[in-house]
Amino acid sequence: MNLREYYYLKRDTFTVNPDADAEVYFGGADLETRIRDRILRDLNQDRAVPKFMIFGPYGGGKTHNLRHIEYVLSRDADLRNGLPHMRSLRYELAPIRSKERWTTVHTRIMNAIGFDVVREAAATVLGTPERATNPLPYLLEERVLRFGETAIQASQAQIFRNMLFGGRQATLSWEWLKGRKLSVDETQMLATQANLDEPSDFIHALLNVASLVRAGTEEKVLILMDEGEALGNITNADSIMEFEYAFRRLFDDDNDVLGLIIAFEHTPGLGRVPAVLDYEAIRRRVGYDDGYIDLTGHLAVVDNAKRFIFDLLEHLVNQEAAARIIEEQNLVTQPEFFPFDENAIDLVAEFASSDPQNSLPSQIIQKMQTAVLNAFLGRDPSSNERRLVDEAIITPVLYPAS
């Protein structure tokens, strides 16, 4: 009998995966409400797209939060009915070097959006011969091209047109959008007036792409940027200025076509928020402290820790099957505790609340997983009676040195 069969698990292992379990928000009703409220406020204000940051220590649930946000935005009626629909795109920021240029991030974001999405949006927006022949007037009139200087707008109109035709024109146009500087011959072929050169050019080109996607798909691009702590690696003064400018423009209310949620690792009092995310212009644009959602220590409260444990067990264990075996074998536990007994649950919750490091979701899950495995491996093979995780099993897992 394997672990899944023995403890009536819904999967082969006692673990959580941010991708596979994105629909579940474990033990954090208050925290989830705050994040949902922030999204709803953003969608109903001038910014019109989610723009904020979440942070916490390593193992604190940042990636899972991003996956959960992606999930609810795609399925939750309260976040979709009458509100802009989001096209959520995952992007891991690292690696970032000390002299990194914004062009690197721009290229990665464009790759996350994808050639096919931009081309299909262009085909929808420029779907008539008149628009495709002379796209600039239409794109300006419909406010698809809203950002940047005249030369960038005119060039981007031609770029969107070229993407309709496929072949080398479409390929070169995509490279232009990603920041490649064209040769004179290539510029003549694509009929562009300028390359992307300054940080402002890259930002305006990106926002115009997001505007095209909105017009062509009726969805707004939302970048879910993970590993934001890598921004702390930037030390070059010119690089810092570029990134500060870029984030300032992206978080500005004038940008209502591209959302941005950044998750970064940070423990208050023990680390430093990346400078490019923590200066006055950025803080003002995201609403000061309201724009920085702290995941730290939420489970350091016993009741919150218990809620997390109960949600975790409900998600991982077939509790109807657990109820049957509990009754058949007269096990001293309840379905919501299984395969733990109540005392073991209390000990895990007390452990989580005793120290901020112990309250990390990854730490709690790892401890519970180890205890479940220890109970399973230490069972009596000759007996069919389920061995519960009790105080004798959980205590040395929680406190190995004791």
C-alpha cells in the first residue's frame, strides 16, 4: 500500500505546487480579501489595471500568490463581470546584473506577450484593406497608438502593418518591437522612421503593444513579475535611473493598458526593498503602503495557522474516505484533522506562532509532510490500522534538537 492509498490523499505526495494548486488560497481569508480588494480598487480607478507589489521572506508564498491571482482573474465572476478582462503573463525577473539595462527586461516582457498574440491583435485591428494600407491615421484616431513621440508612433504603425504579411517582414518587425536596432536596408524595407533607443522609447512601444492587444482581444495585459528582489543587484547609476523611469511610467495612472504586479523577497528589519521599487515617485503611484502587501507573519497567529492547516488538509486529503476509516477503526481524530490527531494539529499551530521563521507556509508544509512520511514509514506492515501523526511523531519533527 502506498502513501496515497494509506492516508486517502488526493495525489501521490503530501505537498503543494504553486501551479497545480493555484485555485486554492490556504489559510488567509483576510490576506486574500486585501489582495482582492486591491485588484477591484485598481480596476475601478484611473489606473484601470492591477498595479501593486507583494513581498515576504523566502518560502512565504509569493509565487503561490501570483499563481492564485492569475487563477482568480481568469475565473472569478466578481473580477470579470463588467470589468476589464486580464491576459495574465508570468515573468521571472532574475537574473539581473549590476549594470543591467532596461532593454533586457523589455525583451523578456515582449517574449512573454508573444509574437502570435501581437500578430493576431494586429490582424483584428487592421482587418480592412483601408486600415492595413495606411494604418497610422486609424490607430491614432482609435487611440491604439497613444504613447511616445511621433516618430515612434509612425514606426510602430508600420511595424503592426508588416506583421500582417508574415515572412521576413513580420520577423524583422517583431525584432524591432523587442528592441533590435535595424540596419538602413532593414529600415527601408519596414518603412520605419526610428529605432527604439532611449528607455522612454521602449516603454512607449511596450504600452502601445499592450494597447493593440486590448483593442484586438478585449483583454488587458497583466505582467506577474516574480523574483523582484533581483532588482537589488542593480548598482550602476545609469541602470538605476533607467529602471526607476521604467517603473515610474508603468505604475503611472496614464498607463491603463498594462498591469504590473511584482513579487519580491524581503523580510522587514532583515533586508532591503530594492531601491528602484521603494522611492517616492513609485510609492506615490501605487498608493504608498497600500501598494505594498506584506505576506510576512500572517500565519504567526495561532488561529491563522490552524486555518492554513485545515485548508491544506482539506485540499490534500479525501476527507469522506477519511471519515469512513476513522469510524471503521475507531481512530481518535476527526476527518478535518486526518491523518493527524487534534493534539498534533495544535502543536503545529503553536510551532508556527512561536517564531516568524516557523510561520512560513513552506516551513509548515515541509514539517507536516515529514511527519506524515515518518508515520507512514513507521507503521506496522502487518496491521491495516492507520497510524495517525500524534505528539510522539510530530514533536521531533518540529523540534529536531529536543
